[in-house]
Amino acid sequence: MCGIVGGVTNQNITPLLLEGLKQLEYRGYDSSGLLVLSNNNSFLRARSVGKVHNLEKNLNTRKKRIKGNIGIAHTRWATHGEPSNRNAHPHISNNTVGVVHNGIIENYLELKESQSKQGYKFTSDTDTEVIAHAIEFNMQSSNTFLESVQKAINSFEGAYGLGIISSKHPDTIIAARKGSPLVIGVGKYGNYIASDQIALLPITRKFIFLEEGDIAELKLEKITIYNQNGNKVNRPIKTSKIKEGQVDLGVHKHFMQKEIFEQPQAIRDTLESRITKESVVVSAFGYKASEVFKNVKQVQIIACGTSFNAGLVAKYWLEDIAKIPCNVEIASEYRYRNPIILDRTLFVTISQSGETADTLQALKTAKEINNKIDTLCICNSAESSITRESEFTFLTHAGPEIGVASTKAFTTQLVALALLTCSIGVSKKNINKQNEKSIVDGLKRLPGLINETLLQESQIKKLAVRFKDKNSALFLGRGTMHAIAMEGALKLKEISYIHAEAYPAGELKHGPIALIDESMPVIAIAPNDELLSKLKSNLQEVKTRGSQMIVFEDKESKVKSMKAMKIISITSNLGRITAPIIFTIPLQLLSYHVALIKNTDVDKPRNLAKSVTVE
Ligand code: AGP
């Protein structure tokens, strides 16, 4: 979640660190800092709260310039300890070891206690400071810098991407990763590290991607990498084709397709540092989130379009799992209807762009009506009007979404909302340890499950032909799958221009069943849940009206095959949280392939804009 950059070079490292931090700003930050080893081997550190720009100002106004050939830098998003100068990275131990860290050291309290007994004085509230002290402590009994890091790392539980320098070893940076990404940049004038290659693109195109458990020793002209068993390994140098500030299609035909296939990684990125082995990191929603969540009485969600559909799924989760009342409303309605907003409401906006005019205005209106409410936005854009207007921000790390039809933004919003559900439930003691662990386990399975589901693309592509001459389609689901059906219908409308409607399957008899005949394909989502038998009866009702049907089911759902019905078994053992996310994937693929057949402008469908900044 935080950003790391560092390097050893024959030039002044400070401008490179600053530029790298700016490139990482898209991931969100509340403070930043850098540490450089001066030419007389002493540490020079600068830290500032707020934007990287503040750090730059801080550097420019110093009498003594921060200059040197080796350094590390960091953008922080507070989880352990408030956003402040003292908590900003890099952290230093005994003027000897400096560390930047991405991730969470889960056993930091234990380590802190024993290090305090060893005489270490703590100057921050972070989990990171124990890393610096552990390395410093191990230096006393180690022959090399590397050995002291290896020994220290053995005492850490949790996840880390680390950049470490030492005043005793002025020619070396050590990088280590477990659970958090870290890449090495191989440059003409030195070698570098970063949590995302984007930070190093202004300097190099050559990258080495560290693997889980790797530790690397970087010197000016040499990089040595050790695997988690301490054996020297060769990792290939890859040349990146990413252009600075530009997102390209890669092997894909359209951005929408690319973004559908990016979902496993987008979800991994969104989960990074937000979960531990068995729990959610409540403070990922903000330093004071736990206190707010404990006291909150109800949740009001506001959004538009796809983001609204994500909110509808969350209503089921929040009430069912976290046991808190939740309302979801379209922003353009909410902003004009003088709503009653009770005290202790958590007002949640969901927006990919963070610029949607109706959502922004609904948020402003809500704050005017009741200025005591707490506001949280779930957003994919760190620097946006809605994040600026909100007290808490949770960034989905979906990466840039170019296709107008939202795909990876939606599934990462669902992941964020699952984390919110769990965080509120845990804070209110409505979710016990065991349930929390099972939610976390489910979230960890998501990237693999999505990859499995994406393998069905060729089957789904064949089905798309059925929509060639159709003018309408009906999507059916029950529970959270009604919201997923709405998202499926929205996708089909947006990019194939086929009229599509979604209905809760139980509502069929109350009207829409009159529409059903051979010309109206029906798409049903049939997870193996407590509503399955009811859904199966609804499918019978549809079938007798002669419709062509497509059913996406769980392998255990065992929907009975009928004439003109195509059943696609997606995957198995889905839970309340994983099922809606996984069943979204085939619907995205279906719309995409129907749009290809219809030969529409998939990434820029007619009449639509990616970000609706006007009413
Ligand atoms: C989704 O495919 C659409 N492009 C649209 O409904 C979108 O979700 C809506 O305009 C809201 O945008 P936001 O998430 O950026 O606020």
C-alpha cells in the first residue's frame, strides 16, 4: 500500500528518490520521507506530512542540502500510528540502520517489548521501527550486513517489502520481499529498488522482479540475489515495454478485455497490506477507523452505475455478516430529495474516478444536512474531488481503467466492501475470529478462482453468437446475485447496445414473465446457496415460456439441463463473499464477446464518458 524507492548510484540520489516518490503518489499517501547517506557516511533524513510536494519544499528550504549516492525513500499510508512526521519512514536505529517498509509486521508488539528490554528507544508508533532495531541488534553478532538482515527477517511474522541502508556499509542497499512487491531496476549509473516499476521508469527499462522470500544486495556495479533458503540465485533481467505515463494494450485487442484479465492482479494489489494471515487490517480504512466503526449505527452507501451495483452487493454483506443496517441509493436521486441522515451514520461513497458529479454533490449535501456523520470513500483515484471531500479514503488499487465499461474497478470495489464489512463486523464484535479468518481465506482465494473462471472464455465466446439478432435480454439472480445480474445487464447495454434488464428471480411472476418468449434470452446466475432451490423453480417458470437460457452455476449447483438451456459450471466451493465477485467474470466476458459480434466501439461506446463530471 505504501511506496518504496531507493538506489545506489554514482550521481546524487536525492532527485531520483523524489521523482520516484512522485510516480508512486497514485497509490495514495499521507506522508513521505527519504534517507540519504552523506559522503562522510552520516544519515540525512527528511520527512513531511501530506503530499510529496511538501517533502520537496522541505528539502528545498533546508540550509544543509541532502546529498549522497545512496538512499531510500517512502510514501506512507498510515495503518500503525497516525500520519505524522515521527511515524513517516524511513525509520532509523542507532544512527546505523535505516529502513523503508511496505507491509505489516504482525508480531511487532512482541518484538517491541523484547527490544525495549534490550534498551532500544522507540521514536514512532509504527510496526516498521522494530525492523530497524532488529537489524541493528543482529549486526553486533554478524559478519556481514546481509547476514544481519537475514537473521532479523527470521524473527518477523507478516508481510514486507524492505529497503535497508547502513552507515557502516555505505556502498550497499539491501532489499527483501515477502508478501509485498519489490522490483530491482538495473541502470546505467547505478542500481535501484522500488515497490512498483513505474517509480523507476524515468531511470531504466531493465528490471529484475524479486520472488517471494528473496533478499538482494545491491552495490553500484553488482547485484546479488539470495532465495529464501539463503542460496545465491539468478533472476532474469526483463526489459519493460511500459511507456512512461502510458498504458498499453499488450496482447489484448481492447482495454476492456485487458482489464477483465487484469482482475486477479488488481485484487491482489487491493488486498495487499489490508489483510494479515487471519485478520483484516481495520486501520487500512484510516487511522481512526476502528473507533468510528465501533460506534457507527448505520451505513448509507451512495454511488452511480457500476459503483452503485457494488453498493447493492455490500448491503447484503453488511446486514447479513456485519449486522449493521445499510441503505444504498443512486447519487442523482439522493442529492435532491432532502434525506434524513441520522447521527452515527457512516456515509460511504463508491466511485472509480472520484469525480462523478452526482456522487460528489450527494456527499456535500449529506455533510450539510448532518455535519456529524463520518464519511468514507472507496475510490480508484488517489487525487480526486471525492477523496478530498471525505474523512476516510480506501483506495482500490485496480490501476488505470481505460475501458468505459467498468470491470476491474467493480471487482476491486467489491473486495474493498468485503473488507469494510469485515472491519465493521470485527470492530462491533459481530464477527468472531473464526469467521474473520474464513472471510480472509476466501479473499485470498479470489485471484486463483478468477484465473480459473477466465479459462471459460472460449465457451462463453461461443454463447455470444446467440445474441447476434436479439434486441433484449433478461438477467436473473437472487440475493447478492440480483446485484450481479444488474451489473451484467448494465455491461451488455453499455457495449452491445442490446436492451437488458435484471430482475430478482422471485419477482418474475409479478410482471416481467410476460416478456418472455423465444426471442428473449434469459441469463441466470445460480450459485450453490440457500436460495438455489427457489431459483431452480424460477428457471422452470422461464423454461416453460420457451426462452433460450444461459445458466452460470457453481459446480455443486447441479441445475437440471432442459431444452435450449446452456449451463456453464464456473467453479466450486464459493462463499457469500467470493460468489458475487466470481460470477461477475462470465458476465463481463459475455458482454465483451457480444459487443465484438455487434462490432461496436467496445472501449468507447456511443454516448458514454468514462467519468461523468456533469449532471
Ligand atoms: C460502468 O461501466 C459505467 N461506465 C458507469 O456506470 C460508472 O460506473 C458510473 O458512471 C460511475 O462512475 P464512478 O465509479 O467513476 O463514480
